[in-house]
Amino acid sequence: MGHHILILGGTTEARALAAALAKTTHRVVLSLAGRTRAPMAQPVPTRIGGFGGAAGLARALRAEGFDLLIDATHPFATRISDNAAKAALETGIPAFALRRPPWERQPGDLWTCVGTMREAVAALGDTPRRVLLAIGRQEAALFEEAPHHAYLVRSVDPVIPPLTLPDVRYILATGPFDEAEEHALLVTHRIDRIVAKNSGGDATYGKIAAARALKIPVILVERSSEAGLPTVGTVPEALARIDHVLAPGRKRGV
Ligand code: NAP
């Protein structure tokens, strides 16, 4: 008999895991924050919007009788991951995270690694640069602190309100982005700095590979330390863990 599984999503991996689970007897709900104006079609039923913190998530897990919670949110979505760990602890419902590993520096990469987006702003320096901001829209406004650079801002949805910067252009686009495409973008816009998050995965690695080829420095915001849930790195590992955790006769909370 299938179990009732809640996936916290908003990532390619969450969608792929949901698609794999849709072929099983498990009943799966995929939860999205509701940030994207036109979210992609999903292979399982979805619910949209916050739960109301860790306590709200715990209430939803209990009220809807979930047997397993999977945090497959973006590596930089730290609040929801923290909530997931707390709600799992509070309810005793088994939980784990599906989190793609970060990118590793390769020979030829010109990376400056920083801990926060504010540090990324500072790392751009005093010399005017032509910057690709590939960080999403939520923290783009921090770059108003460095108005002497020219910015090309790429995001899924528009940056609202628009940035108060003298030289800023916007591209609305949803990944994946391959290396050839990224190479062309960097050359066309004469980009000489990239600001990105170390998200890991293939979908947005194209800009990192293209920057290496073009010898463009990348300011890379690293992840903060991981939340408390046990973590797997790939969808097949997640499926194996689900089988293990939900195996008949297994006690809860493992
Ligand atoms: P966040 O700061 O960790 O979360 C903020 C609040 O949004 C959470 O406290 C929660 O509200 C709600 N929330 C977030 N993810 C949710 C989900 N999957 N289902 C239901 N509620 C959710 O997250 P964020 O950085 O704003 O990211 C929002 C979503 O976009 C995430 O689902 C993430 O996977 C996706 N995303 C984020 C990034 C990024 O770079 N941050 C990139 C790509 C995709 P309540 O406390 O009210 O429950």
C-alpha cells in the first residue's frame, strides 16, 4: 500500500522526484512557495503558499496524515529547510532532504567565494564592471549599493520594483541554460564579472563553464551550513531512501 508523502519543492529535483513517485502507489503532494508567476506543470497534485512557519508545517503534516516529509527546496532556501527540520522533530514524522551537491572549483575557474550576497556586492570592487547578475530577483536590490557597475539581471520573473541603478538591463528566462547559450550571452553583452549562487546541478552550470572558457571572474555565493535533516544528493538516492524509510515494519522517526 502506498504512503502519503509531502515534497517541499521549487526545484528541478523536486519535480523529477515527484514524477518518479507518480508511477508508484504512493500518494504525493508537492508544495510550492508560490513565488513564480507561472509555475511549471507538475506531475503530482500541488499545494501553493507558506504553511505559517515550522509550527504551521507541523500542523499540516499531522492534519493531513503524511508519512514522510522530503525537503527538496533550493539550497539557498534556508528558512523553509529550517522549518522542515523543526517540524520533523516536533512531529516525529520521518524526513530527509534532497539537496544537490555544490559545484567544485575546476582548473581555470576564476572564482571569488563569498558567504553572503552583501559580500558579493563588495567583491565587485571599485572599478566599474559589466556584471551578469544570475542570482534570481529576491536579493538583486542589494546591488543598488554599487551603482558604478553596469548590470544585466537575469531572473524568471521581473524584478519589482525595478532597480534604481543608472545602467541596468533585464532578461527574463527560465533555465536550463547550456554552455553555448551562456557563452553567447556573455560575449554579446561584454560581461566581465558574474555573480551567482553555488546552487550545484547541471541546469545552471552553463554560465560557470562558459566563464571558465572566457576567463571571466565569477563571484560565487556559497551555501550557509546545512539544516539538520539527513541529506541525499540525487533523485535515485532519494527513491532508495524512501523505500528504506517506508519499508513495512519499520518504526517511525528513522
Ligand atoms: P525561504 O526563504 O527558505 O522561505 C521563505 C518562506 O516561504 C518559508 O518560510 C515558507 O513560508 C515559504 N516557502 C518556501 N518554500 C516553500 C515551499 N516549497 N512550500 C511552501 N512554502 C514555502 O525560501 P525562498 O528562498 O524564498 O525560496 C522560495 C521557493 O523558491 C523555495 O520553495 C525554493 O525551493 C524555490 N527557489 C529558491 C531559490 C533561491 O535561490 N532561494 C532558487 C530557485 C528556487 P512559511 O514559513 O509560511 O511556511
